[in-house]
Amino acid sequence: MSGCTKRCFDSVAALRRLNPQVLRNLLAIFPGFAKERGIALPPKATAEKLEYEKICAALMGDAVPADLDEVLFLASKLGNSRGWEAIEDQAREDRRPLPLRADMGDADLAILLAIEDWPKHRLFLERANARARVNGKSAFVYYPPARDWRSHYMKPTGERLTEARDYLAQHFVDCGFAENVKHGRATEIIPYDFEKEIWFLIRYPGRLRRQSGCCKTGTWESYVFNPEQYDAVVYNKVYCDLRMNTHRKTEHVKYRIACGRLLFGDDTSNAFLDKVPVVTLEPLMGERSAELFNSKDIPGLASIMPVETYYEKWGFPPRQFTEKNKNGCSVLSGAPYGTRVLPEDALTALRLVVAYTLDNGHKGKLTLHQVGNRVNFERDGDSVVLEKWLRDRQFVKDFVEVAADASKAA
């Protein structure tokens, strides 16, 4: 991740925001680097004792250890209230106590969690950063299974994850994003294994960028780097389908192949099918479609209501209409079409936007698109609850037989 510290702690003022002892302990993990740069590391560090000018010059120079660069970059990225939520969630999953101290900021605590018992927790911040990406806004495209693969499911092992990573790394090399397959840690697959789903956050280098920046001396310099990109791929263990949120459609075929091999040992590109309708708004056309928005049978879902509909009506040619209520209220207010969501002469529904509240207080919106098998989640972390509603209301089709008890637990 060359160049990351240059964007995070590129000045003495920025370094002084860190707790001196925390910065000292981080640098002490790399004694060779500190010694080569002539940086003294007193056992008890204070702002007066640390040689900030030398430290800043060293971090802005060449040959910064990749792990040091990574920790500083991720600590700065997660060193805020939203990033701290991801750190708390990751620590809870790892069953690690959080070192809550009044004399330290978010970035300080993030570094502490990464360097504790180094290198045992070296990847902690990377996983926390990936988790933060999981909880961002995104649009998922669904792919159904070619057959019922559930009995073939294998929990991903380190060896198979490495094979999948190398396969995707070669793809990004072929795309010109990296020079060779062993290009540092340019491509990584970070798994999150939940009871009903398994998530894969795929990190890879984006297209090369050249950007001008002013260094601390006032000199304008040119920085050349590959920005990090993250794609999310999710396999549903109950319904056996795949959904993915990516920057480019180009990777979809590769991800389907990689996941087939990784999860089932399937060595073809046909584990998951392309161009098969999965997301549908047909349920909105029913006579009692307003009942779809009852949330009492969905665990974790406090309320859900349609706030915008986009549909076609009969005509020559068909005419398109958008309906939405003021102030985000439900379009069902006043029951304009009785027990229906859309008027009787509606030809087809094209898009639906719903607002929801979870039992934990999270609020957001969910957008369903008839074309493209796409669902937009306001917050990916809410998808486990929302997926249950989508499946039960048949907005997302099932392609395998699901037992009633499994469906209720999904």
C-alpha cells in the first residue's frame, strides 16, 4: 500500500495527533527501519522527547515497511466515530476486550488493537475496514444457482482461499491493474462467515492514478498509485444464490467462477447462472398487495412501508408514472387503491422504494429494480433482516426448495 502514509500522516502536526507512546510502540516494532533513519525511541515517550521531524521525513521517504504503512493508513481511516463502530463489531467477533482509555483517541486505540502481541493481530484493522465497507450503501446484483449446491458446500479453508485469491489476482494482472500475481498484497479475499450467509470482501488495486500534491516544503510533486477498490460477494447458505456489489460488471463472471470453486469445488463457470430473473416486482400487482408491508412476521423488522413506486399503465405507447408521498410517508396513506399498492390498470411495476425501521433502531431505505436483478441497500449490515422480508414476499425468487423451519430462521 505504498503511499498510504503520505495521505494520512504527512506532517509533524498530523503525527502529533497520535498519542506519543502509541506512536513510539508502533515504530519500535520495526527497529531496523527506525535505526536506519536515525530515530531515537525513548522507553517513555512524550511529545517533547519524540523526534517528529525525523519520523515524518522517514515516513515520507521510500522503503517504508508495508505493515507500518498499512497500520498507519487504516488507523487514520478508522479513527472516527463511524470507523470505531466497525472496530467495536470486529473486536466483539474476535472476542477481544477494547482498551478504552481517556488519554487516547480513536486512531490511538485502533493502533493499539493492531500491534497488541504483534504480529498476532496484524490483520485486525484490515478486517475492521472491510466490515466498515459492508455497512455502506450499495447495489447488489443477484445470480441464481445452476443446481442445488447446498450439500456440496465447504467452509473456505486457507488453502482454497489462497487459490481463489491467486485466480483473481491473475485476472487483475491481465486487466493491467498490477504487474504480476505476487504483487505484494494487492489482491485479498476477506471472508465474514455468518450463520446464514458468507460474505467475501475482495480488495484489489484500481486503475493507475497520477495526482499532484503539495509536500510540507511547499513543493508540488506527482504521486502515482493504484487506489484500493473493494467489491462484496455474498453467498446465501439457505437459498443457495449469490449476490454481488462491484465497481465493474467485468468482474462478475470471474467472481462466479471463483466462488463456485471456493464453496463447492466446482471447476466450471456454471455454478451460478447469468441473465436469469431473480428480483421481481410482480407481487405489487396483486389485489391484496398492501398486505406485503406487514412486518409482524419478520424477526428484527419493526416497520416497513412503500414510499415511492414507479410503474407503467396501459396505453399506446404505455405511459410511466411515479408516485411518492410527502415527507417520506407511505404511498398507502389514505388507501388510494384500496387493498392494492398500484392502480388496477397498471401494466407492470418497474421500481419500488421502501422505508424501514429495525428493532435495533436502524432506519433506512431499500430500492428494488425490476430490470437488472438489482436491490439497493441503504446499509448492507441490515440485509440479513431485509433478505427475510424480500424472500417471504417473493420479491426475490427462490431457486431451491427451502424447508419452512429454515425459511423462518433465515
